[in-house]
Amino acid sequence: MKYNLSEITDLIKNRRTIYPEQFSTRKVHKEQIEAMLNNAIWAPTHGNTQPWRFTVFTEESRQQLADFQAQLYLDTTPKENQKDTKVAKLLTRPLQATAVIAVCMKRDETEKIREIEEVEAVACAIHNLQLTAAAYGIGAYWSTSAFIYTPEMNAFLEIGEKDKCLGIIYLGYPEIEWPKSHRKPIEYMTTWK
């Protein structure tokens, strides 16, 4: 066997969502974030378009992101649907994380590849990033609030009109015990023909 399959399987099975509220004050190093991004870009990509783009918020820029997200939520959510708890999370979560990464899809100008395939490639990149974080023992939370798909978010991230923000990834060391989980057996979701 070329790689240690049991270690790879363990990593895949142990990747968990860890919320920013569960992060400690221990800092994630820039080199670790760079390793996550370097592994992210090795995701499958149709036509080798490599559609992923990353904006990394650290230090003071996390406050800018927090303020922008909270205001965008208020601007794009009908007043009767607004929740104070949501605003509070948008204001505090970036500051609870060492780094926050906006992961975007850069639409190929020729549009030779269908948009859904570009989205799928970026989702695979996010998974690679999360697996790398888990290998370091770093918690990651992938947030996909409705407002990230707006023109205002594109303007904030300085991405094009046809580009899309596909998630905000919060990174930090957990102060909780690493969570456990389970999945249904494959027999419930697999048909053999």
C-alpha cells in the first residue's frame, strides 16, 4: 500500500465541526494556515481551472469582518426575522478565532466548465483545508449564512460579479475535548447493481 490507509481513515472520520465559542486563546500559526491552503489547492478541479480563492482575516482585520458581517445581516434580513443572538455571533465569532478564511469560487471567464462543477471543486478544497486543520488538532467551522451569497459580500471581498463566496471558515484550537460522531452504515445509502 502506498499510504497508511488506517491513518487516512482515522483523519477523515475524526474531522469535526468545532464552533468558535469552543476555541481556546491558543494561536494558530501562519505556517499552519499556509499548509491548510496549500493542501486545499490540491483538490480535484474540472479542466484544471483551479477556481478557489482565499481571503484570510487575522489580527485587526477580524474586527472589520465582524462589523461587516453583522451590518450585512441587518441590511439583508427582514426586521421581523432578525435575531439578536445571530448579530452577537457575527460580531464575536471572528474575534474568537485566530484566523477566518473566506473561501470563494472564481468563475472561469470562458465559462467552459459548468458553475456547479466549479462550486464542487471549491467544496473539495474546503474539505482538504478542514482535514489539514484536523491533522494539526485545530478546530474548523464552515459557516454559510445566506448573506455571503450577496453582491455586497462580493464587493467586500473584492471578487467579481460572477464569483461566489462559498463559506467563511473559522480556525482555532479547541478548549473542549475533540468531539466524537457517527455515521449510518453504507448499506442505508448504497445501491449495488
